[in-house]
Amino acid sequence: MSTHFTADPDATGAAVFPARPEWLTLSTAFADEVPVIADRDDLVVTIAPGAGGGAPACFYPARALIEVDGDHLGVDPATVDPANLSDRPRYAPAWGALTHECGHARHTVWEPPDDAPPGVVAAAMLLEEPRMEAAHIRRRPDDRHWLRACVKSIVAADLHLFADPATAPQMTPAHAAHTAALLLGRADGGVLTRREVAPVARVVQDVLGADTLDKLRAVWRTALRTADDDGQTMLDLGRQWCEILGTDPDTDPNDPDPGAAPDPSGTPDPSGGTTGTGTPNAPATPSPLAGAIAAVLDGVAANVAREKAPEDPAAVAAAAKAREAAADEKAREAARSVFALGGPRTGSTATSGTRRPTPQERTAARVLARALDTAGIRERVAVKSTSDVPPGRLRMRGVRAAEAQRAAGATVTAEPFTRITRTPVTVPPLRVGVACDVSGSMGWARDHVASAAWILADAARHTRVPAQTASVIFGHHVRPLTHPGKTPSEVTEFHSNDNWEDIPTALDALDGALGLSRPGAARLVVIVSDGRFRDQPRRDGQKRLDRLRAAGCAVLWLTIDDTDTPLDGATVHRLTDPTAAAQAIGRAATAALRAATR
């Protein structure tokens, strides 16, 4: 029987509390978390050094008591906060042991009858280990991580792997079958993986033979599908287990007859004794089975250390909210620096002057404004309502219903008049930001982006759609071309001779000025660049772009060459004619507005 599940109704537990009160406090804190894990509110938890009856943890069903050995905690108990999921990885084996016992408390609800053969009961309780854990992770999938974290300590205790070389698993059918149930059964149950247990599977098959192992596997797989309260099936499976191995069902394998003959499968050890279940002499070196078990348990522990532990949804949400607040503040600061101060006073990133807009640009602005007006048109919502008084269309069925109610002396609830009202729908505002790269390779974009920025800003003045636009250039620094909420009277031109691209600050400035990462508007950011960035601005710019896209902001990337390298996730439009930049931006803006009005 398992060393950490005590069915004895007279068992009282093994914990003896030391003087330090931290263990009592920690026991209470663990007990507060148990109702959610075990789906029971009657369990008592004790954690202290020496608790658990020699196992990492133990469950006493008769007393609804879970004990956890504090020696497996590994950290100062005064620092433990089990209510915080982010704190649990520090003491993952101990928390896994608690989770394992909670699984017993919830799923091991059958009890063997008093007259059941002890060998059958022991085999059934052996099969209960993987069955219970499989049932637990079906109910709470995230707990798989914690069950994996305690496999090394739980299985090592069940197999007496490290306690005494004389009791460590040997190359015998009984030990091989016991190991197969605990490790291969957990793999079939979904707690471990078949790759992780492959070293043990090979040794077990060498000892048992393929046919016997297949028969045992069929038994534990049936156990994995057995209901929590189906004790009769578990006992039947325990009986089959004994028959397959040829063991006496009336003999408890945990209490061998001291006068039994030596195991014929034992192998000689270097000191002249024999190994196996009946050996008087312990082997000088671990058996291949014990070595394979140790390798598997160490491998699982290493994999668990690399895995990401389940996170507290509240903590994750709080951290995400804090990151978003920090990103918003950084964006607002960038907007103040760029649009209020014009960016740093030094540096080569600069505008080259202004000019009056051409008649063609004025015409293009008005055409874009009309296109935005059209895209922003939303049909009025028709709402049908009824009433007991005019106005409205009279329905004779409603009149007859009202007369019948009056004749019967009942309260008149019929409403014979129907009417349809059409309510205008508010047009969502439009926010468009433009960022143009001014590195030396972007000379083709200077005149066209300057013209497009003015056209977009002037169109926002003429359209009935509540629109705001802003545009910047980015190189070593970020400078504004058009400001949010302001209509420029002239077109601002700029140089293109930088050798650096500060796209992260450009996106932050547009976000902070226009609220591109906040819902409630149709949002679009347009980036004009060949994408040939250094590693740092490319990495940080990708983060900013991903954040905007996750918030629902559309991203258009304008370029002219198939060899250019835009950031991932942007909608790329390659211009065959650079003079069409303004039209491409206008079409994207109207498409964004049209999508928001659907």
C-alpha cells in the first residue's frame, strides 16, 4: 500500500509541532487553499518537520487530515504565502505533495471491505495512484505542474528508492510491476510523458517480458477509466494484477514473511550474497531498475524546473494592468516631448521649411473629407414599439384583446398601436497617425509624405466625422510634421539624411497624442519606411506595434521595394508610384472608419 495514504481508521497522524509558531500559521494558510483544490471544506492540514508518517505527505481519510512533511518545504515557513500562486514555485515539491493528497481526498472515495485479500487490496491501492492523479488533472488541468513537481519525492518514497539500499527496487517481477504502475501508469494518465519514462519502460520490459507488461498495461489503463466510487472494479483489477504476476492474493507484499525462501530471480552481488526480495545482503551498487528510476525522476524534476508554473489570474491581470499603465505613461511622455517641445533641440533630424499647399493638394483634402463622410454614414436604427394610445398603426387584434380584457373585468394590458422610430447612430471618431522614416535611404518619400500629412490634416477639418490626425518623422530623433487637433496652413517639408531610426519613440508619440491604444474610435497608424532598422529599434518597435495591434489599431506599412523588411503584423502596401502615398493613406483611413461603423 502507498506510504502516503493511510486507510487505518485509528491512525492519528504523525506531526509533532516544534516551538516555532510559523508552522501553525503555515498549516492554516495551506488549509485555506485546500477547499478549492480538493473540492471539500472539511479537510484539516498540518505541515511541520516530521509530519507525513515518513512520506512527503499523507492523507488520513478517517480524520479528514492531510499532513505535509515540512522538511520538504525548502524555504523559511515564515516567508510562504500559498494564497499567491506566484509564490508556490519556490516550494513546488511540497505544494505538489499537498495537491496529490488533495487528489486522494477528492477522488479516492472507495474503501476495501475488511474481508478483502490483502494482496488484492495492495494491488488495487497501487493502481489507485495513477488513477487518482489522472482524475484530478481532468478536473483541474493546471495542477498537472504541481503533481509533476512532487513525482520525485512521492514515487521515491513509495519505491523506497533512497531510504535503504536493501529495500531499493531490484530486478524482480514484483519490483518491476510496482515501478511500471507508478511511472508508466502516470504517463498513460497524462501526468508524465512517455519520453520521460522511456528508460524505465525498457528495463521493466526486460524484466517482465513484453507479453506480461502488455497485460499489466491493460489493467492500469482500465483503472484510469474507472469511476472514483467504483471500488469493486478496482478490487477486480487488483485481483487480475496478482494473477498476471502469479503472486498470492492472500499475502500482503508490504509485510513479507521473514522466513520466506530467497527470491529465485535474485542475482549475486559482489560480496557473495544474493539480491532480490529475499536477500540477506544489500547489493553493492544500485540495480539497473533502481538506476533507471532515479534517472527518470531526476529528468522529470529538471523538466519541471524549466516549465512555467501556473499563474494567478488576478496577479496576471494586475501585472498586465501595471504594464499597460506604464506603457500609457511612456506614450504620453513621448507625445509631450515631441508635440509640445518639438523633440530634442540638437540632432540632425530636422524639417527643411514650409510651403503653401498646391491647388491639387487642397482638392485632394476635400475629396478625402467627402470619402470619410461617406464611410462614416450609418443607417438609423429602426425600433418597433407598441402602445395603448396613438400615434401609431392600429392593430385590430390588439383592439379585440383590449375589449375582451375590459369585458372580463381584468386589467387592460393590450397595446393595439404600433410604431417604428428610427434613431441616429453616433459616428465613431477617427484617429490617424503617420510616421515617416528619414534615414538616408528614404529620400523618395520626402515630398510625398509631407504632402500626404497636410492633406490628411486638412481633410480632418472639412469632414463631419470627428477626426484627429498627427504625423511625425523619425531618425535619430522624432519631430512633428502636423499636430493633433490643429489644421496646418502650410506644408512642412523635411530632410532625409539620418543613419538611425527611432521608430519606438515615434509610435509612442502618436499613441500618446491620439490614443491609438485606447478603444472607442477607429484607429490607424501609417508607417512609411523601408524597414532597414538596427537591432534595438527593430526589437522595441516590434513591441510597440504588437501592442497597438492587440489594442485594435490598424497598421499600414508603405514601402516601394520587395526587398524591404517591414515589421511583423503590419498590412504592407508597396507603392508602384510614390506620388500615390496620399491616396493609399486616405483609402486606409476610410477603410478603418468603415470597419468601425459596421
